Amino acid sequence: MESSRSTTVVLAAVCIVFGILIGLLVRQNRALKSEVSALRTQLAESTLNQGAKAGFRPSLQLGEAVTGLQLVRPDRTAASLAFPHDGPTMLFMLGRHCGYCDQATPIYENILREHVAGVAPTKLRVIGVIADAPPPDDASDAGKTAWTDAFSKPVTLIPSFAVPDGPKTWLLKVNATPAAVLLDKEGKVLGLWRGEVTKERADEMRTALLDALALK
């Protein structure tokens, strides 16, 4: 009888200790969650503040007007993208080490081939930006090899360029490869399609491109 009472007391004490430990763990878990939430908020605010200081919003917006770009051709000669232009501009963001880009490029070219046949180059401007191209002024052997590799995949209907200051321009707000940006003759964003090119997105691009070409 006395042994049974001792066992009961011990079990009760153990239960009390476990209860206290569980309470402490729950309290610590809540505090940890609160700290993590606060850190996430601080990080998000910091990121947005840095973007605001640099003049960037989280994403390119429809109707937003973009500025011109300094371009470099595969032969390292200078070119430019300037506004206003006689017609719309279709800009493609591609990466040479991007699997989705390899899938998207033929679709982009088919859209151009099927729906822009016979359109004068002065009416529709097509630009391909190689997002992972190395600096064009890197004269080292490694730099030269990387530059050649960046432009090694032939793309018939999409002239390819590098943008040396790309991260400092509005291209940063595209923030994806592959991506297609449709701009009107003044440089305003008419359409933005990022990531895998599904049938629905391809159809949207066709419609938007034809509507842009119909604008006077």
C-alpha cells in the first residue's frame, strides 16, 4: 500500500515536471515564431527600401514606361535600344544555361514567324537579351570563351545582345528567364510573360503582339 502511494507521488511529480517542460517549450516556440516573423518583416522592408532607393518596384508593371538600353552585339560592337520608335518592341530575356529558355525560344520564333511575316523591321523591333552573358570587356581567355559560349546558340529571328549594365536597369524588374516584354513605340509595357511558355501564354502573346502592330 505504501509502495503504491510512493509510486503515485512519483508519477504525479513526473507529470508536473513534464507539464512545466511542455509549457516552457510552447512558450519558447511562440517566441521563436514571433522572432522569425519579425525578421521576415524586417528583411522584406529592407529589400523594398533598397529597391525604392534604386528606383525599382518589385516587378515591371503594365503601362510603365521604360528607358533605353545600351546593348553590345556578339561581335562586341555597340548598339542601343532607344525610344520613341516607329512601332512596338518585343524584348526577350534569355539565358544560355536555362532549360526553359531552350524550350521557349522555338515558341517565341514561331510566334514571330507566323504572325509577323512581312512586317518591316522599322515597324516591329525584336531584341534578345542574353541575361547571363559575361562582361564584354573581359579580355582574358576565360572571358573570351564565356562570351563565345553565351552567343553560341543560333536564334534566327531574335537578334541577340548583351546589356553590360543590365542589373542597374529596368531589366532587373523582369527578374526571370525566359521572359518576353512587349513595349509600345514610346516604351510603355503592353505585356509581360515570364517563365515556361504554356499554350495559354503563347496565345496571349500572339494576340497582344497583333494588337500592338495594329496601333497607329
